Amino acid sequence: MQTEPTEQLLEQPNPSDELIPIPAAPLQALSASRIREIFRLYTIYRNYVMHEDLLISQRLQRMLIIQGFVFAATGSLLSNFGEALASTGDGQSAISDLVPRLAPTLVYGGFLLVLAISGALTAYVAQGSLSAAIGALKNLRRLWAASVTKEERQFVHLPGIQGGGSKKIHRRGNRHIVWLPRFFMAVWAGVSILLVIVLLKTLFFR
């Protein structure tokens, strides 16, 4: 019985070779200077992330405070607007009698419309500043990934500079930053439209 030479057996392809992934070899060592450089870069990027997080917190807090004042002022004016709207009455009236009765409604309605527009503009400006900070954080993560490879980060056991290294956790943490300004803009846009409809109906469809 003849046996094939060992060289021929080794050269024959193994059908399972393509099914076995070959992992990249992990780093065995890093120079002390490179490790110091990685930690130096990590400190710089992490401090910058903390700075941007503080800016986001301050901008979000200012927006919420302003929105709270606008909501409070709107609530206090709504009762007066309702009373003025009810006092206009129905039916036909002389112009000399109608103007004094419509004046409070127009004044309160005008103030409410200004407040609604102010609330929407405040939310719009806040969204722009918050989006700028989120963009800066995204650029920081990109620069960090380009400065230090994944293998190097794993070798020195460094967490991510934001969100613990998990993109999913990071996206969840940013949801309120993205959606709160949009929510306020939608609310004040709806209030503005309702006020315009009520004022037009009061003036021209009595």
C-alpha cells in the first residue's frame, strides 16, 4: 500500500479552512513612551468631552428655564385672554361700541402670540447650539479613534472617551438633547396657529 508523501498532504486544501476565521494577533507589548502618549491623549480628549458635556448641560438648563418662564407667563395671560374673549359677545354692534370691547382681546392675544413665537425661537436657537456641541463630540470621537488604534486601547484597558465606548448607550443618552427643543418648537408652533385662528375669527367672523 503506497502512501502519499507528506508534502503532498500538506499542499492539499482543507475544505474547512475557509470556515475558520483567523483573528488578528493581539499586541504583545507597547513601548513605555507610546503608553505615556496614549494616556496623555486620552486625558486631553476626555477633558474636552467633559467641557462639551458641561456646555450641553448649561445650554439645556438655560433653555428649560426660559421655557418655564414662557409657560408661566402664557398660563397667567390665558385666563385674562379668555375673559376678554368672552366679553366681546356675539351679534352685530356699532363700531364705536365694538372697538373698546375687542381691544382687550387683541392686546392679550397679541401678547400671547409674542410669547409663543419667543418660546419657539428660543427652542430653535437652543437646538442649534446643542447640535453644534453634539457635532463637536462626534468629531472628538473620530479624532480619538484615528489617534489611538483599537488594539492599543484594549492593551492599556482604556474605556471609551464617551458613553463607555458603546454607541447604543451614547445615542440613548443624547435623545433628550435632540428631542426636547423639537418638542418645544412643535408646542409653540401649535399655540401660535391656534391664537391666529382665534384672533382672525374674533375680528372677521363675528
